[in-house]
Amino acid sequence: SFAKFGITISTDYYVLLSSFCVLPSFNRCALIFLGVLVEFSIDCVFLQMICPSHKTPTVTKLTGKEKLVPAFLSVKGLVKLHIDSFNHFIETEIKNIVQANNRVSVPEANWWLQYNNVYVKPPTVNDGSVVASRVSPHDCRLRDLTYAGEILVDITFTRQHEIVSKKGVLIGRMPLMLKSSACVLHGKSPS
């Protein structure tokens, strides 16, 4: 029974669960479920509960790989990777997506629409005044609002054989990652 280890498996699947073993590699387990080998990581405490004879190796000297992780985390941190990825999306990739599909046309009607530029504005809230004011993540939490920025696009289109350009046309809203380049907290200290 796996219940004593905090694993609950529906009784319908007990027949299908044919094998559970601790793999020779450190902190890995495998089970055969529905005929498929499923391998997963477990922590040392859980591993010793399952297999009391398993001894956790003691690390006395760090090798090259073990030195890289702390060094990498001290330079980049855990969150920085996600923020950089999100910034790349809103500054580069969203523009590539729009450029790949930048023109819509109806040849029979001699009409077309072209997306020229797309950008994401920091979150704002409209309190009934003419000018929308910037909003912080804290304000959004208090007001039960989504912390989202506006996706705006500059367009050019034809209207009765006349070419018209408009800037800052709202095409949607997108939730923003805290401390990303579109966030009001970007570049500010934690205090």
C-alpha cells in the first residue's frame, strides 16, 4: 500500500500498477503504470521511508557541476530568467507574430488593413476621468483587478480609396509579470 507514503491511487488502478522500484540513480523512482514506465524524482526523506536500506550520500567536496548552480543563481537568480523571457516576448516576439500576419485584404472591395507596430503599455485604470492613471500591483489586489497592460497597435487602412493611419488602437489586454519591462515596478528597489 502506498497510502503510508502519502500516495493515493484509486482502487481501479491497483491492478494496473504492476511495479514500483527505487532506481539505482540518486533520488529517482520508477513505477510501471498502464504499461508505461514512469520515472520521477523524490526527496531523500521519502526515499528512505520506501527503502530504509538506501543511504543518502554525503557530499564532502563539490565538483564542477555542483559549483555552477550556486554561481549561476547568485548572478541571475531564479526569477530573472522568467522576467527576461517575458520581456523578450512582449518586446520582440509579439512584434514578430504581428509582422507574420501584418496585412489583411479584401481584393474585391479594394480594401486592406496593415498592422505597423505593436506594443504593450503598462497597466492603467480609468477612474472616470479623461486621463487614465497608472496602477500598481498592490492597487489591483485591493480592487480585485487583473494586473494587465493594454496591447496597442498602429494601423494603416483604406477607407473609400483614402489611406488612413491610426496610432495606439487597442486590440486586447494581457496580464503582466511583476518587475517585467511593462510593469510599474520595473527597475525599482524591493523597498
